[in-house]
Amino acid sequence: MMKKIIIVICVIALLGSLHFIFSGRKLGDPAEYQGLSSVDVGKKAFSNLKCDSCHKMDDPSKLGGSLKGILGKEVEFVDGSKLIRDEAYLKDSILNPLAKIVKGRTGVMIPFKHYFYPKDKSPREKELNGLVAYLTSLK
Ligand code: HEC
């Protein structure tokens, strides 16, 4: 019991510090994305946002797994529920990754909701839609 509480506290602390680091960074200047196709915007955002530190397309053993060719394939979550991955699911997994945790993985992905929908600035939907387009393009 005690052990579980400690683990939960550690995870919260980790997420908190990651969020702090992220929110303090200047990421993805909108000018950088001008004139690019949606897929290229996504490709760039994937590297700017350091998605590639946890997702390597050619190495499923990395923390978050490969994201290659996952669209249209079934996924099972830790709570036993399943769904066929579609574009809406990809978007949800980026905004609220902790809402549905893929079975066999630890829920340590940083929630990006505040990055794409900041309270005081306009939403960064171009990057979000770009990421979905990029992931969809990976066959
Ligand atoms: C700190 C590591 C980390 C970072 C950074 C990260 N992810 Fe993840 N991601 C994970 C983990 C772990 C999972 C599996 C657990 C879960 O479902 O939340 C995951 C799951 C996902 C999934 C669902 C995968 C599936 O098999 O259905 C998508 C899509 C995704 N991430 C996209 C992204 C994108 C796009 C970014 C950058 C904006 C990103 N991730 C950044 C760790 C990370």
C-alpha cells in the first residue's frame, strides 16, 4: 500500500517537473511552419517537441514504442478496453495521453494539451493536425 502511494507521488512529481521544463521552453516558432505541407509540419513538430526522445519509428522497444503504421490497427489499454486507432484517437493520445494508457507501456507521456491549447494564446492546431497527418502518413 505504502509502496503504491510512493510510486504515485513519484510519477506526479516527474510529470510536474517535465511539464515545468516544457512550458518554459520556446518551442516551434509559428514562422518555422510556414509554407510546409501538413505532413512536413508534423515531422518538424515531432522533432521540435522531442516526441522522438520516447518514440523511435524503427525501435518499438523505446519507452513510447514506434508509431509507424498504427492507424487502423487495434490497440488494447491497461484497463482491458480496446479500439481501432483512428485520427481522433491519435489526437487524443497527444493531448491527453494519460486518459488511455496502452497495455504494456507505462503512462509517462507528457500531456501536450497546454502546449496546443494555451490559456493566453491562440491554439496551435496547425502543429497538432500536422502531427496527426505525419503519423497517418507512416506506413
Ligand atoms: C516522455 C516520453 C514521451 C514523449 C516525450 C512523447 N510520448 Fe507519446 N507515448 C509515450 C508512452 C510511454 C506512450 C504509451 C502510454 C500511453 O498510452 O500513454 C505513448 C503513447 C503515444 C501514442 C499512442 C500510441 C499507441 O500505440 O496507440 C501516440 C499517438 C503518441 N504517444 C504520440 C506522441 C507525440 C506526437 C509526441 C510529441 C508531441 C509524444 N508522443 C511524446 C511516451 C512519450
